[in-house]
Amino acid sequence: MANRTVKDAKSIRGTNPQYLIEKIIRTRIYDSKYWKEECFALSAELMVDKAMALRYIGGIFGGNIKATPFLCLILKMLQIQPEKDIIVEFIRNEEFKYVRALGAFYMRLVGLSLDCYKYLEPLLADSRKLRRQKRDGSFDLIHMDEFIDELLREDRMFDIILPRIQKRYVLEENNEIETKVSALDDDFEEGIESSEEEEEEEEDKKLLLKNGSWRNKRSPVREDKSPVREWSPVRSRSPYFDRRDKEKKEREKRDRDRDGRERDRDRDRDRDRERERRDRDRKDRDRRDRERRHKDRSRR
């Protein structure tokens, strides 16, 4: 009896609200300790206290598939089906972030497409961090806006298949929802204006360099303090370049000597191999001659 949906609950998308969660996961939730101890005889009024006590979000974890308290409360909300006003208050709660996450996930499961965009998109401006328990039992951090974005875009989350919702542009074309205005539009416009100013400055510098006035222009302070050197077509060569050329020639000479030594070594090696081959052929020929003479003597 404790696991049945309330009698006056409305069907969600033509089915029992609890069936939005797969049977194997529902069974694991029913067998969990949190469900038996904390969710028994839980009403919509007491649900707030349990939601405020949440410290992380997540689905199932561990090798034996255990359910997190977050997922247990989601199933309990599907079972008792609280009123829409309560869920909206969960979503608008700014003090407890996990209460907001719980309400947003439930709204994504049971809400219409228009309601999902209407109530969840404003949460994209919330950048608070949430602890999330992964499938292997470890924890990582996720921001509230990332969590909401995944709810609106992904088809599966926390091992639960999310119901399909209409694309936003379809609702915009039907005039059912206003066009989305990003909170970053002002920053983008400022960035574009600053980039245009930088491009104009770069173009001015290029024009000055092309005309020669930028490079040849001297400040009045420098003209007063330092004398102008006369330019000469013949300039003395720096000792650095002389040393570099000398090192280059020495390096080329060492390379030539090394190549010559390698060629001589290869030539000697080939000569030795040829001598060994000739000696081996001569020994084989002498051996065959001895064997032939031995056979001739044995015949006689």
C-alpha cells in the first residue's frame, strides 16, 4: 500500500506517474533504507523539510544499484503528486539550492513544454554549485545552470528517460512563448565594440608604417637628449656574425671529415669481406680436391 499512487492522482502522459521511472529503478528505490524510513507516509507539507535536508543530487550508484535520497524524493513526489503551486515555490526558492533542483527535475518530468521553458529557463542565471553523486559512488561539482541546461536538452538524466518536449523555436513560431533574450547579449555587444576599436587602431598603425611617418617620427624629448646618428650605406659587420660564420665553416669541415672517415671505414669493411670470401672459396676448393683424390686412391 505504501508504494501505490494516491487515488486522486492524475495520469501523466496517459500513464501512472510512477511509471515515468523504470521498473528496475523503482524496485531499488522501494528496497532502499531512505525510502522505508524517511518517505513513509510523507505528505506534500512534510516534503519541504526532506528537500531542505538534501546535500547532493544524483540517481543510482554502486554495483548493487542503490538509489540516492534525491531520486527517492522524486519518486515520492510522483506518488503523491503535489499541486503545481508547491512545485513552482520549490523552483523559485533561492535560499535552498537543492530544493530548487528537486522542483526543477520534477517539473521536467511532469510539466508541459511551455511550463518547462517558462519556469526552468530563468534558472539559467543561477550559477551556484551543486554536489552530484556519479554512478561509481564518487562526487563531482556541477553548476545550477549546467543542470538546468541538461534538463532542457538531454533525453536521459540520472538513469531516467526524460519525456520529450517541443523545441523552443516551434513554440516561438506559434507565438506561444517570447523569443529568448540571452543575459550575455550586452557583454557580446561591448566585446564587439571594443574589438572594432582595436581593429581601427591597428589599421591606423599600418597606414602610418606604410607612409613611413610612424617609424621615422621621433619624440621631441629624444631629439633634445640624444644626437641623431648619420646613416651610412656601409656598416661594419658585427663580431657576432663573424663568429657564427666561423662556427658554421668548422661544423661543415667536421661533417666532411666524418663523412670521409665513414667512407674509408666502409671501404675497408668491404675489402675485408671480399678477402674472407676468397679464402673461404679457396678452402672449399682444396677440400673438394682432397676428397676427389681420396676416392681415386680407394678405387685403385
